[in-house]
Amino acid sequence: MIEVFQAEWCPHSRKVRQQLTESGVDFVARQVPADRDGREEMRQAVGADQIPAVVLEDGEVLNGEADEIVAALQERFSPRDDAQRHREKAEAH
């Protein structure tokens, strides 16, 4: 199962979650503390404390800028037939 280290308040995390949703990919959201000092579990899992970070099923870690993570996900996963509708609903909120 893909893991996303993220926070609900983080707009960069939202971009990554949205991309996974539009691709129809199931994932587990791992909530991280707001304070980077409290992110030891995340550092152990992905080697960094910047959110978002994604751990793919094969163990590969995607971290860095959200746009880079989204691009890497787009290379790996095709969009669902209803991806545009998901995007429209997200933009409406």
C-alpha cells in the first residue's frame, strides 16, 4: 500500500492526494506533527522531514517539491476516466 506522509492543512500534501485520487490509487495517509522536530517516525521512513513524501509499494520514496512528486506519480499511474470530475469537485471547495 502506498503511504503519504502529509498533513491536512498542507496545500502541497493536498496536491499529492488529489493526484493519487485522480489516478484511482489507494493510499494510506500518515499524519505528521506540525513541528518538524516531532517527525522522527517520518525521518526514519523516508529520510526527510519535509511534507509531503510518498512511499511507493516497491519502497521507492518520492519527496521534495509537490510538483515533482505529482509529475513522478503521473509517469507511473494513468488518470481514471472520471479524473476531470474529481478535479472539478476539488476546485469547487
